[in-house]
Amino acid sequence: MNLKDKVTIVTFTHYWTHAPSTELIEETFDSLYGKLPLKGCRHIINYDMPEVNEKYMEYYDNLWKLRDKYNPNIEINTETVKYKRRSYIYSDIVDTIKTPYVLFWEHDFLLLREIDIENIIQSMDEDESINCIRFNKRKTEPTKPRKNPKGIPIDSWLEQDNRININLVKTCGYSGAPHIERVEWFKTFCKKLIYSLQVKKKTSIERAINIWLTLQRKRRGEDWVHSKTGIYLYGKMGDNAYIKEITEFKSKQAWGDKAPNEEWKKINEMGK
């Protein structure tokens, strides 16, 4: 299978504390390109560059150098959340994609073990009801509600979906953590939700979509939502994490001058 005709990679990055060093994104790419045969695929890196000046341009120039180390088809986009919602930026990028699938991979997630990307693509080709396959950053089991939850945990309902060629777990929550999704599905379903909801400028993609998913889960139930969305977790119930967010120290670096609060620390602990 020629993956360059099947999948485009999208990565979001920003100017972190140790920029213009690309240490963080290189650690991510070492795991991604080291375990998946993606060299040759189009790879769009969106750099959230606050403004055009010498300081921010140095990181931009260093990002271009990643082409020589990882993939000659890396390209850099420079839209910023200062002027456009993050979810809108991603939607605009997806509009430029010619492949049937997009692999969304943030700059601070490690791939812990190999996944059969060719089998994933083949399974999605053969079954159009599979629209999105997420890679879990924690053990695959139903998540428990937190104290004073603002909404339903996105993976509080899971159900094994045994198939002949691939193991998947049904869910009805969307996530901005690494995942692969059908481009046409994102354009016709997710994008419609993003643009119809009056979300704040910096609202994440997953929050924009999960607003609707949570509402429908309460109204119509999980089976109905899953049947309409086709969102899955990769693997089997009980599988250990497939991905890992960079450790708390690295996450603090990645988020620049914003020190992680107590909730951020808890999130990182859950991902270990």
C-alpha cells in the first residue's frame, strides 16, 4: 500500500520555552517516523506564530530543517490563534487535503508502540462506517466521572467491536489527542459542528465537537451517537496506552510561560 496516496499528517506546534530549539517536536517525530512508514506522506506542520519577527522566525526556519531529517514532504503553515479560532485553522487545513484520511498528531505526543497503520487504512477503506480511530493515552477502559464534572467523560461508555481484520472499541467521544479520521467525514460532520457552535476563539477542536456529542448522549444515548459518528479506539478493551503525552516537565516547557496548574498535573499523571 502506498500510504502517501492515502494519508496526510497534520501537526500543531507553537513557540515553546526552549524555542527556537525543535527538541520537543523531534522527540515526537522520532517515535512517529521510527514506528510508522510515513516518510513520503504530505506532512503539514501548523506553527502558531504570534507575530513575524526575528525571534519567532528562527523557530520557523528550524521547523523547515525537519524535512532533511524526517520527510521531504513536510510543509509549514503559519496560521495563529491570535487571529483565528484553532478549530477553524484545522478545518481550513483539512480543506487542502487530497488524501482520503488525515492523521492528526500534536507536537508533544509519543507513540509508545507500533500500530498497523496499513491495516487501519484498509479497514476504513472497506467499511465506511469507521470514521475516526483514536489512539488512547491511557488504559482502554471506561473513564470514571470526576468530582463536579462539567460534562460526561468522553470515554465513560466503551464497547468492544470484534472484527475479522482489526480490533476496535466503540466510543462516542472525540479527542484532539492523536487519531486518524476520514477527511470527508470531518468536512461534512465535524466542520459543520465547529462552525455552527459559538465557541471561544481558543476553544480546542475536541471541545467544539464534544459539546454536541455530550448533548446527544444525554438525549438519545450512546448507541445512537456512535451509529451517527463511527468513532473508535484502536485495539482491545484492557489494552495499555498506545501514546503518551510528554511528561509534566516537558509539558511545562511546551506551554511556554504558563506553569501547569493542579488540574494539568493530574492530567499528566493519568497519561503516564
